[in-house]
Amino acid sequence: MAELEVEIVAADHFVWSGGAKMLKARTADGEIGILPGHTPVLAILHEGNIEIQPVSGDRIVVEADGGFFSVDSNRVVIVADNAHISESVAGTR
């Protein structure tokens, strides 16, 4: 089964990377869901949560202050102004 290769970085630090089945984020045009095989996209990321369903393990929520993200060939790169893994979810993994 195909999977997404996800990398999330903030302006001054690394946040998370790994394989994922699905990713959801808020853009200037509304919420977008990314699955393997998604068409290429370059979008402005709005403030809010990025939800990641990793290949194995519990859902991960990253709180981001905005930035941009790109999708191409099952690779998702998110560059946020500031971002961190939500403590409420991080403690349950």
C-alpha cells in the first residue's frame, strides 16, 4: 500500500517526519485532506491543527501558526512559521 512521506519543520526547528496514511490541514481555501496519490498542490497554510494518521501508531496533532505546504509524488513538506506537537496528543502516544 502506498503511503505519504511527511516532513514538518518550523522556521527555527524540526517538528516531525515519517510515513503517513493521511494528513489534514487548513488552507486559505478551507480544509484539505491528503491521501497517497494526491495531485500536486502548493498551498498557504492557515493557523490551526495539522492532523496526521501515521502508518503505525496513534494520530498526531501538530499546532501550526501558518506557513505553506506542498504535495508532490506522495511527499508532503510543511514549513510553518511556528509549530509544535500538541501536548494533549503527545502524552497519549
